[in-house]
Amino acid sequence: MASPGCLGPGLGDGDLRVFPAVAQTEHVTAAAGRLHLSQPTITRSLGRLEHQLGVQLFDRPGHRVRLNEFGRVLIRFAERIVGQLDAAEGELARLSDPHAGPVRVGFLPSLGTWLVPDLIRSFRDLEPGAQFVLRQATAENLADMLYQGDIDLTITSPKPRWTNPQTGMYSSTNGSAWPFLLIIASPTGAG
């Protein structure tokens, strides 16, 4: 075993995720069922964790396992760490879902009282999980914010001077209802 207190580079989150389940059930087979893993996988995971930490985490009377002093210290941290990992994975999944946003929208203040709320409401009818970060600015500042990657799209008028097919920016007019309106979206990584 490693000396106590040496985590080393091999401590995996999978081993740390197994530990609380075993501690809660006090039985390797029950933890295996809860985690949908085999009993030998759970046993190997606990062995790796104990080896990495350099201490035994459980007393093993009979077929049960009970946290010992070292295990009681680790469980306080392991549950928080696993909770934070779960939260981080959820946040990353949410951010990487193109249907869930957040979409950073820049727009002229004059459009913020009528058009932007209507557009967002209509979009959320199609994609209820979408989230938006809204920024108001002048047309010129909106162009700069889009080019610098501070916003994902802008709703502005008139057409900014710098819009050019070589910049990687996309633009379109919004049809005949608002011929003065221009929506420009920046592809990921442009700018």
C-alpha cells in the first residue's frame, strides 16, 4: 500500500463513486445491485481506492462491511466530491446541448420592449429548455460583441458596416414583416 495521505495520479472518480454506495449499504453485493455493477467490480474498485489512499476504509465482520475511522473521514469528502462531479457533468451536458442554450443574444434597446420578448417566447414554445442571456447595446457595440464572441447572435438595424462573408458571420433579413431588421449569428469559434 501507498503511504497514508498519498492520493497519487491513479485515483479515479469511478472508485470514489463506488465507495459511498458500499458505505451506505454496508454490503458489497447490495452496492453492486444499486450501481448495476458486478460484485467483483465493486471489490476491485474498493481495493484500488484503499491501495491508493494507503489505508483500509472498512472493517469486514462476516459478509458485511462497516466504515472504520478512515472510512468515516473519507465519506464526508467523497459524498461532496461525487455530488460536485455530478453537478459538473450535468452543467456540461446542459451547456453542450444545442437545444438547451444558453443563447447569448444582443439587441438594440428599442427592440427589447416588444420584439425580443416575442421572439424568445416563440422559440421557447419550440424548445422549452432553452435559456437566454440578454445584452442590450448600440448597433456598433453589438457588432463588436458578436465579433469578439461575447454574444452568439445579434438583432440589430441597420446592417453593420463590417459584415462580410470572409468574417464567418452569417446574416439574414427577417422577411417583409420587418424589412429593416437584421439578425446576424456567429458560428462557434468565429471571431
